[in-house]
Amino acid sequence: MVAGPAVLPFRHYVLKLHSRCDLACDHCYVYEHADQSWRGRPLALSEEAAARIADRIVEHTVRHTLGRITVVLHGGEPLLYGAERTRALLSLFRERITPYTKLDFRIHTNAVRLDRDFLDLFAEFAVSVGVSLDGDRSANDLHRRYASGRSSHSRVLSALSLLREPRYRHLYAGILCTIDIRNDPGRVYEALAAEQPPRADLLLPHATWDHPPLRGVRRDEHGPPEYAAWLTAVYDRWAKDGRPFAIRTFDSISGILRGRPSQTESLGLAPAALVVIETDGSLEQADSLKTAYDGAGATGFNVFEHSFDQAAAHAGITARQGGAESLCATCRACPVVEICGGGLYAHRHRAGSGFANPSVYCEDIKAMIEHIERDETRRHAEAAIAPHVGSLRDFDLLASGLGGEDEVGRLGAPQRSITRELVKSVGEQVPPRSPFAAAWQELVRLDQSNPAQLGAVLADPYTRVWAVRVLQREHEAPADDELTRLSELAAATALLSGEAVRLPLHVVDGIVHLPTIGALALGGPARPAAIETRKDGTATITADLTDYEICLAEAAVRADARWLPTRSLRAGSWSLAVQDTDPYRDCHQWPAAGRLSDDEARHWEQCLGEAAAFLEESMPAYPPGLRAGLSTLMPLAPPPAGRDLSATARHAYGAVGLAMPGDGPTLALLLIHEFQHIKLNALLDMYDLYDTNDERRYYAPWRDDPRPLEGLLQGTYAHLAVTDYWRVRSRESAAAQREAAEIQFARWRLHTAEAVEELLRSGSLTALGERFARVMGDALAPWLDEPVGHGAAAAAQQAVQADRGAWQARRQANAG
Amino acid sequence: MPSTLTQSGPQTQVPDVHNLPLGERSEERLSATAAIRERVLRKTGSGVTAAAFQSSI
């Protein structure tokens, strides 16, 4: 069951700081349209109201275990609230709310008052800044003027130039442009592009069927409707320019066409999850409704007397959460309804029929979508490389908890594509003058001459971890201690290929690491080094004016104090590489152990032999998949006595982190548990199984803390194998151990079945994710009917109830 | 839910480049690289529960 009651919780809080504006834009929905409620509002949000709002947000967040919320500072003009009061509000919110959830602040402003004082304040509180600008001076002056008629354009441009300064650039959220078809679309686009926004959006001017938008300006009997013509002119120019910045409307349409989320409430069928809080503390629906009729956004609720849950249950808000079913018959029958979602709710209004109409911009939106869809289809046909193709048979077999050599083997190719392109991304980021530019060029050359050897080197699980770490810092050039990995990859490939290369290195963590071959432990600080490989399979690493010789033929067997070869654990047909030197291996949930001693390595091999023998004999459906997909053991630091530790890492396909378990069967349990995560991580790379926008937390029986949806999915899949393990053990164990195994089996089958139900109830699985959950449920179903002893069944039931009870007690304590 | 998603069972979200040259820089290859990079680094969901406020960015 989801942690909170059955309303869709608010995750976006639009906070009206000030109810007046210093501009007098004649297209503003707050002052110039049907709703005139601003006249009766306090000028500014009071301290009392702000404190109450913070408390209400905490109450709602805890109740629904939201992992992240957004507070948008809005108006009127929010900068009229002043820097001091804004600081006090941001401090209050941060102090009260951040103990419970991650809090993102944004502000949307006309920017005429945006100065360094405000920007320093926003930098301190990480407030992203969005600015309204309608285009070049003439376009902007059409509406965005002071009450005196004076232009606001130059002041907005000054503010935008401040936002582009390096110290503030990270705060620059983008530009909102309300379109006017009297303006030239090309000039508006150029004006926006000149401000170098990270993103922008083009908003249709608010209008309804009773107050329709301006038309007849650019009438073309044979062309698309006017607003579509205007928007598609911008789209074509933007696409021709290589899409230099994000445009939310266009990106949303492209994204929805590919099964991704809309980025705006004006498109798509996603439910509304936002609430507007006015300066008097009253709670309203999306404030674009002010354009529909006087009081259209009102709910009758306020933060002093009502909770956000009460507002979330308001009929006006739930009406916008019903997907296609809540739209009018015309929309439901329309082929593009999944993309437009009926358009912005306010634009559907007509006196008499309310909001049960298509958008007043219906024909424009439809024509724009069809234009973008045609362009995307053409681009796809001309330019796209075909994706990997999976099969539902493989998918279903993997979802059932299993997967043999073929099914697991086929997970490998997409992984190879991913690692290859991430390495390519890093390689193409190397500054031309960097010494490591040569390493990238060498890697490209070796790929042509020795693709199999490079493929083997790139299969090392931690290369992707390295690449992701480098690429996640989008705005920073990679450093030498990161780029050295390119040299290490090239040198390892050259050694395996018998190629002569000479490349720079950088010692990281006292190590030079040659993936899949071994590491040279030099110790000391980060510093430059170099490697030269020769055609006879030998190499020299030079550091600190000292040469260290490596011979590939002997590399695996001749360990010494400095040369640490990559070892393999072998047990029958099983073989696992041991990764205990790579500086990037320490990415699992628990800390990595140091280099294994030879005795420890032998102990691991013995334990692996016992685990393999147990699985081959007692759980024979598992070893073929394990042998095909599990490549690497990463030893974890020893846990406190009595605990077993194991973990996978999201980006390390094929690797399992393990602390030495007590015996072989326990290792078998840890291996099949972790291998479920490895398979599911690969599937999540390939398919969208759930909506990552769902930030709710869910009950997971195996954890004390509420888990995000992916955590629940991962845990459920892992415990499918855990349940199977205890099922097998309960049949095989000696009598003294049988009941303990039976209790475990009975307990985990109930927990896992409950978790499958929780997933299916979430409403956040995609169609494919739902299929995955149902197949897991089908695999589990026969086990639920398997007999266990009365004592074991009762003990398991008691444990399940105790786990659920403890969870509920913790939840109530947090909520209280 | 978009029909492209419900029908996407066999088709993965990962362009098949595992046999293409590392140094290739055609437009289609750059697009594939960007798609993989976006998928791995900025994984986005299906939009089943998405919502966003139009009047800010």
C-alpha cells in the first residue's frame, strides 16, 4: 500500500509572494483576465502564512513520503517581496522542510529588479531563476511594458546578462516567452537564442472559447492554422540550428512520442500535481484558470484551516488527474490525444459546458504535433541507428526470476553499446591540447585493428562507472587523473594485441590500473607517469624516473609487492575475475576491501566451489545464467560479525560486491540475490519499466525505511530468488535446520507476494513494468500453495505481521 | 499512456552500436551516442505520474 491516503500528493507548490506587479503587461492572466481575485488579496505573504505553509508542506510530505518537492516563488512579481523577506522565507522553508524531503526552489520573475543582491541570495539558497521575455525589443514591447508605457526590455536583458555570468550561470533556469502571432517567429527565436538560455518555452496566450485568441493576422487558406504556423516556423528554425537549447513544448512533444514524460502541464495526459498558494494563504488550482472566469481557480481551502490533502481531494484538482478518461468525447477520439492531453486545462473553457471541450487552440496544437511527428519520423528514418531488439520471451523468462545462458547472454550486447558510447563521449571531450588526446586517438586506432581485444577490455564492469563519473559533471572538463583511464584502456588493449604504443599516464590512488590485466601499486600522490607497450607483449611503466617492467605472459602469475595481477576464481565451469585494485571499484553500497592476500583468494575460491556445487545440484536453473552474466567479484570490507554483506552497483554490469560469507550455501544465496539486481539493471537500461517521476516511498518488507519505486522493484525481484532459495533449502536441510528454512521460505513468499501487489498498486509501472510484475507474481503463485509445517507457517505469519506493524509504527511516529 | 510505449516490449531504448567503430562521427552516430548518454545519465520515466507547472521554467 502506498504510504499516504489515496489522493495524488502535491509535489509542486506555487507560492505567491506578492500579489502586485511592477509591470502592466496587457496579456497577464493575473490582472487582465476574468479572475479579479487579486484585488482582495494582501499585497504580500505574511510571516504567519509562510510559517503555516511550511508546516503544511511538511505534514503533506511526511504523510506521502515524498522524496523531493519543488517550491516555485511566483507572483504578481515575486521580487517585490524584497530581498530581506525572501531570505527569511527561504531560511524558514529550508529549516523546516529539508529535514523531511529534498527541496528545490525556483523563482519566476519579470527580472526588471533582478540584481546582484538577489542573485547572491538565490545562489546561497540554490534558487533557479526563470525569466519572462517575449522576444526582441519590438516583440517584448508589444505587451511587457510599465504602466507608464515605458519598455522593460533593456532592464530584462541586463538581468539576463547577469544571469549568464559564471558565478550565477548555474541558477539560470530559462526564459518563458508568450507568443503573439503579430511578431515575426524568426526574430523572436533569434532574440531568445541570443540570451543563451539553457531552456525556453513558447506559451500560447491564455484564451478560452468565450474569449478566443487573436486570429486573422497571418491567414493562409492553404497553410496550417496561424498559431501552428508560427510555432512550426520556430520549430523548423530551431531544428535546423541543431536544437541549441531546450524548448519545452517541442521537447515534450518529441519526448511523449518516444514514451517519455511531458515537461509541461499544457501537454500530455499526466495528472496535475501542483497547488497554488495565494498571499492570503488560500489554496488554488493552477493559476492559468484565472483566464476562464472569476474565481475559477478557487478551492475554498486555505493553509490555516485545511491540509494539502483536503485540497488534493478537491473536485477541480482531481478533474485534472483522470487522464484521457476525463477529457471530452472529441478529445478521446482524437489520434493525438496522448500527446496533447487536451491542451492546457484553462484553454478548454466555454460557458455552459465548462472544461469539457477541446482546447480553443485544438487545431493549432494538432497541426503542430503532426508537423513535429512528421519531422521526427523523417529524421529517424534518415539518421537513426536501430536500437537493440529484445524479445518478450527473453523478457518473460528473466521476469520469472531466471534466464539461462542465451537469455542472459543477450543482455550483454546493449551493455556493450552503452559502455562503448560512454567511453566515446569521454574520449570526444578530451581537450585537443591534453596529453591524453593521444590516448583517445590510440583507442580509436586499436578499435579498428584489434576490436576483439578492445571489446574484452571494455567489458570490465568498472569502465562504465568511470565514464559515468566523468560525464556526470557536465560543465567541467575531465581532469588528468580521470583521463588516464583512456591510456589504461588503450595500453591494456595494446598489450593483449601485441601492439606497440607509448602513452601518458597519471597515477591515481597510488595505482596504475590496466583493466582486465592488473595494477601497478606505486603509492604516493597523484602524478604523471608513462607506459610503453611492445609487440612482444611486454611493457614498461615509467614513474618517478623508475622503469617497471610487465610481461603479459607472466603478468597473471608473477605477482610481487608492486605488480598486482587481476586474479580469477575458478570452480569447475565457473570463473570469476577478482577486482580488488581498480580505483573505480568502490562504488557499491559498502566499502571495498583492499587487495586480497593469496590465502584469502584461495578461501574465496573454495567458497565459490561450494556455492557452485550447491547451485548446480539443488538449483540447476540458476547456474547457466550466472555463468553467462556474472563476471566479477569485488571483495567488500569485512562486516561486523554475524552479518553477510553483498551489493551490486547500478553501472557495474556483471560485478557483485561481497564480503566473505561463512559457507558455500550462504555465498550461493548472496550470488543469486545480487545476480537478480544485475539482470534487472540491464533490463532497466533497455526498457522503461516505471515512472521515475514517482517520488513516493513504498513499504518494502525487507527494509526499515520506505523505498522509492525502483528500490521496491529491485528488492522484489531479488527476493523472488531468495524465496526460491529457502524453498529449496526447506526441502533439503537436515531435520534440525528444516524448520528454520521453512520459516524463511514461508516468510519471504508472503513478503514477496505483498511487494508484487504493492508494485501493481502503485499506478506508476509502465505497461512493460506491469508485465514484469505480473510475471514475477505468476512465478511466485505456485510457491504460495506449497505446504509448510504448521509451526513454520505460524512463525512466518507472525514475522510478516511484526514487520508490517513496525513499519506502520515508524510511519505514524514520523507523521506525528 | 503513449502507444509507442505499450508496443515497445521487444524494442529497447539502446541504439545498437556495439559493433560500430569507436571513432565514427556521422550524424546518426552522434545522435546514438547522445541518446545513450542521456538514457544513462538522465534517466527519465514514462510520464505515468508526471506533472509540471507551465508558468515557470
